[in-house]
Amino acid sequence: MAGPLPVSPLAPKGGFPDLPVIDGVRFATIAAGVKYQGRTDVMLAELSPGTTIAGTFTRSKTRAAPVLDCQEKLGGPSDGAAAILVNSGNSNAFTGIKGVEAVQALTATVASTINVPAARVFTSSTGVIGQPLPYERITRVISDLGNSLKADGIADAAKAIMTTDTFPKGAAQTVEIDGKTVSIAGIAKGSGMIAPDMATMLVYIFTDAKVGFDDLQPLVSGLCNGTFNCITVDSDTSTSDTLLVAATGASGVDVAGNGRFAAALFDVMNDLAKQVVRDGEGATKFVTVSVNGATSDADAKQVAMAIANSPLVKTAIAGEDANWGRVVMAVGKSGAEADRDRLSIWFGKVEVARNGQVADGYDEAAATEHMKGDEVYIGVDLGIGEGKSTVYTCDLTAQYIAINADYRS
């Protein structure tokens, strides 16, 4: 790509948030020249002994070597220190045995450099698919990374993992439990190839909470379903989607089964997921699609995703056209149970259709006015049950095509 893209108009107005330092985590970043020159492209996070690590990953049948390696390591011994190494610029995906060799080389180098068990080193790669990762460019700077680790380096880490992102993504929450403060801080990257399946893009969340793997893993998996698995930019699921949550236990607060901690973790994950949509390639509008009245929650989500992924719906939104007929189309093609004569639709607060036909008193001008905002709401009531789901997407613009047409150049 020719150069950095302009920051998305949907980016958080306050810029990157001030994230709390998480005891037991240190970060370092460096410019290794994996693909681009003069920009940081490698992040190392060192995690204190006893850190619990849980995660979810893409279910793509063409998963990258780092994903497969991380999946194998989850649930292993947690008494030693741990580390997460991430590079941007190359996804190390669809690279055969070379991909496995790259992961092994990176893992071994990190392990020996900062004295971490190789079984506790997790790697991720993001960028172009099908090109062997020039991992020697990374291994030769790992010593420098190890020598520059610092507790307050999470903002730099968020920048190092970006590819076509136009802004770094971070979110945090603190919660009081038993009179003590538990902190959560997370970063994410993602802008295109976004239609998660068990996780999304690359996401790393750190907390000083104390919790074992058997409690943390089901919590993380469950929260993904209501956050990262409810967003889409372009309907494409990456080969590298990875979410890791690391709990250092430094606060001494046991959060197993604690609802307040679960709610705080949900808020961090939901915030990051929405930021990914707000940075959707070429996006100018953040879109909420809410479906009610389905025969089940699963059917409601199926309908919502059909609407959110429809190029015709998304281009109409980009053109600020209140073309609700495209929503009708998307409902019909979803494959979920629906009844044409019970279907109702809203754009914002404007009811555009009721029980299978144009709503009485429908105001096209008001609906169009809603479409002109940078926050668009599409509501659908199928009228046949109690199932419901809300998903988030963005519009589809010419800039999306331009970004992806030039992606490898």
C-alpha cells in the first residue's frame, strides 16, 4: 500500500485511552522490517509466573501455523512465566512446513532470551497470506525486545500489531471485588477480513485477576459469542483470528464465578469489538442491526448477519439511501424461519414497514435523514417468536475496494 491511511471518521474522539498498568505484564516493541520499513511491527509481552492464559481462535479450515500452535498450548502448565510475541506485515499463513519452522524458531528464541518455557510462548502473525515469514528479521531483534520490556508499554504494543488499521485500539475496566481493585486492559487489531468465528482478528487482554484455566476458558469463550462473534465488516473470516486473555493473579483477588468481573471483561471485549467495526476498511458509518421476534436467538443472529453482510444493504447505507427493500431481501435469503406478512422494519426511530407492507404514515424523508448520520440503526421484528440478536457492521464504500485492490502493492 502506498502509505498510511487517513484515520477512520468513526474513530473514538478521545484517541487511544489511558490504560491501567497491569501488574505482572511488561511490553516491548520494535521495528524489525518484516514488511514495511520505519514502523514498529513486532510486540513482545512478558507475563509473570503463574499467569493463566485462555483464548479462542478462528475455526477456518486454513488456520495459520501460529494459531494451531497456540491452540495446542492452551490448558498446559501455568506455573512458569509466559510470553506473547506478535508480528504484523505477514500472517505466516498457508506457508506449509516453513510456517511451522518459523513458529518453532520464534518460540525457541523468545524462550531462551527471556527465560520462559517454550510451551508458554504464544505467537501470532498478521498480514499477507501465502508468503513465508522472514522470521530471521524477528529473531535477531528479540534480544533487544527482552532488554526494553516495560510495564507501561501497552499503547506502543497496540500500534505495533496494526496492518490496515487506521488507529490503535484499546479498552479498559476496573472493578472493586472484596474491597480490592481488579484491572483489565486490552488491545486489538482488525479492519478488514472481519467475520469472526470463535474469536476475531488479533486481541490481547490482560488482567491482574486470579483465576484458573478451567474457569477462565469457558468465560472467555462465552463472552466471545456476544462480542467478537457479533461483528462483521466484510463477511470474510481470517486464517489468523486469535484472542488471548492473560490473568496474572497479581491482585490476589480470586474472580472465579464472579459476575462483576465477568461483566467488566465483557465491557472490554465489547468495546474492542466495536472499535474494530469503527475501523472497518473504508467505513464511514457504524451500523447496529437488531433483530427481534425470531423463533430462536440463533435464527435472530442468522437474520442479523444476513443483513449486516449484504453488499446491497451496506452500499445503500454508504449512499445514505433508505432502501428498506434490501433489508426485506436479506431477511428472505438468510435461511432462518420468517413470515413475510409479520415482518416489520425500522430505520432509527422511523417505522418503515409493518406486517409485510409499507407502514402507515411512513416518512421517507425522516428515514433518509437518519441514514445521513454516522450511526445507523436497523431494527427488524420477525413477529414469530421471542428470539433476538444484535450485531454490528459498517457501510461498504469505494475506499474498501481501493484498500484491498492495493493491499499487496
